[in-house]
Amino acid sequence: MLKRKIYNKLLKWKEESNATSALLIEGARRIGKTAISELFGANEFPMFKTIDFSVVSSDVIGCFNDVSKIDVFFERLFLSLGINALPKGSLLIFDEVQFCPKARQAIKTLVADGRYYYLETGSLVSIKENTSDILIPSEEENIQMYPMDYEEFLWACGLEYEAQTIMDHFSNKKPFDNNTHRILMQNFRTYLAVGGMPKVVQTYLDTHDFYAVEKEKAKIIKLYEEDLRKIDNKFGTICYIVWKQIPLMLSKHSTRFIVSSTNERADSVLFLNTMEKLIESKMVLSVYRCNDPSGGYALTKDTSAFKLYFNDVGLFTSIVYSNSTNGSDDVYQRIIFDKLKTNEGMLFENVSAQMLVANSYEPYYYSWEQTINDVKRKYEVDFIIYNKGKTIPLEVKSRNVSSKESLNEFRKKYVNKIGVKYIVSIKTLSCEDDLVYLPYYMLFAIK
């Protein structure tokens, strides 16, 4: 079973809640929500039972229409499931809970009863849609889950020591020697190729067959695209069109997503609804421009200027580079051994966004115009995050790391608000005063 960071958060919830609240795990499909819930249930509770509301009988769903007599409710529920009553202190997992809104509404009563713990998983798009007629209990907490980040990928590959050593070198600002750096970058490039979808990672570990890996990713991509079409059909949005435009925008190194490519305006009701559904689906990551990067980014968020990334760099790699599963082996080899020179920067930009979000940051970007010696210049900082009271700017470079003009001008504008500046690149770690040249494999260490 793949080790996931969210497990410790589940442990913390169990300890702190003491069965006084339920926990909803939010996230995209196929990222391992059910698997981690069941592993947690097997390890930490006397017994557990998963109720998958997408496939259970109408009798099970009907049990949640009336929970006024709690003992009668549990008797009916376990009879409908065809199992004996669980011992006190066990875990009930409400999987795909969006298919049974009444189960969420029942949480208040179930938690007050105190005999079991409750985990919920589901699709946020459908969850929000199916809550208009029910009362959402205050006893429900929520937690975000994402595809496996690079540190989790290293754990899966049996490289826990490598992950810890990277953390130590980051903390001490100590570079690796050139040969070790080359090996670490090759491992990171493997992550670029494979990505962090658990089933895909497990296939890679079991087979080391990129053809098999590509087949698993193709299934997920097909599922995502079908889901986006369903969302569009249901809500009249254009999620699928926007999804298909993301690679084009990143390949052109656009300073933002060009909304006009969809024949819509950024402030149109249609496009605003589309963005809402895309973000809720967790299939994409949105990075908005902020107008004042000195702090409180959300207060100056520019909803008309944003960049979009895929939630998993491995899926992005397949969408862009692998035209067929038969040709996947060559593409993967070129990525891993640094032979892929065309538009490689968009992969690094996507994985950077993904790793920052996985570390619980909400990244923004900042762009501005400035006149110097009567010449108007445009500048942009790829990502800014807020860390320990300071604004942290990050520039993402795939090849040329010599250009730092945007970071320097940014520092002049907000000198008292800025902490460490990072240029994230394929080069080894080095420092120049408050500027750190950070190799990509260390990005997960920014806590």
C-alpha cells in the first residue's frame, strides 16, 4: 500500500475529534481517497465498513431518510448491508457520498450518537450540487487530498532516505555533488513522466513498463474527459473546451490563460460558472494574478487573469507528448534522460504549481509594467506564496537560469515584504544572499 501524507492528518482528526465530528475527504477522482480511507480503517479501528453510495441498493440509501430512532436506523442499515453490527468505536466510510445527500445530513445525528467514527469521500462538483435541499452539519470537517507529490513518489520507490537527505540539504543550504545531483534530477524526471496518480505509480513499480503505465494514464484521462462532458451537459458550461486549451496556453508560455480562445469573456456568467466547476472538480489547478503581492493576496485577486494547470504532471505529459501508447516508451525515455528539448518548460511549470499546492500553499502570480529610461518593460514572477509572514517569489526555469531581472525588480518594489527569493531550475543548489537557486527535486521541501 502506497504511503500517503494525508494518513497523519487522519490520525490527528481521530485523536482530536474523539468521534465528535465526521471528516470529508475532498479531491479529484482516482487520487486514492477510498484506498487511504480503508487503510486507515483497517489499521486504526476495531472494524470498518465502506458504503459505496454509487453502487449500493436503494434499501441502503432509504435507511438515511429517517434517523430519528437511531437504534432502529442502525438495525435497518446493517440488515440492508447484510452484515453484523459493527463494534463500538468502528469506522463507517461513506464513499461517493454525493449520491446520498441524506447521509451527509444525517451526520449530526450519527455523530451525536457517538458509537462510530465517520469518513466521507466524494466529488466536490456533485457534493455541492446535491446539498441545496439539505442541512449541512457543523459536525463535518473537510480535508483536501491531491495526487502523490514528489516526496510521496520517492517513498513509493523505496527512496525514503533520498527524500530525507534532500530535506536535510535544503535545510542546511548544502548542494549535492554533480554526480549525485544528476541522479536526483533523473529520479525527478521519472516523476515528470509517471506522475502521482496512485494506480499509475503502482503500475510503474510493479512492471517498470511504460506501455502499461501509459495505458493506466489513458484510462484516467478518458474518465476525466467524460466527467467534464457530463458537467458541461448538466450545467451548460464549457469545462471540456477549457481543459483542452490548457496545453496550448502553457506551450506558448502565455502570461495568462487567454479566455478569448474559448470565444467567451472572462467576466461572462458562462465562463465564471465554468471556472467554478473546473476548480471544484479538482482536475485543474488555478493560479490567479494578485494586484498587491505585499500580503493578503486573496483581497486583490484578479479573477480575469489566471493560469491553469493539470492536477497531475504525469497526465499532462501523456496528453501532450504521447500520441499513442505504442510510442510512449520513447517519450518517457527522452523525458527521463533529458533528451526532450521541446517545450519542456511547461512540464516544469505545471509540476511546480502541483508541488506548491500539495504543500498547502495557494500560489498566485504577479505581472506588471514599468518604465525605465523611457522604455516600457513587462515583468512577471511565475509564483508567489505567503510563508511565515513574508512574500516568497519563485521563478521557474527549464534551461536558462541567468535571467533574474523580474525577481530583482520585484524585490525593489516590495523590499520590506519579501523573504527568500527562489529560482527553481535543473541546476544544483546555490545561494546569493537572499536568492536561492533551487533544483526541482527540492521544491517539496519548502514547508
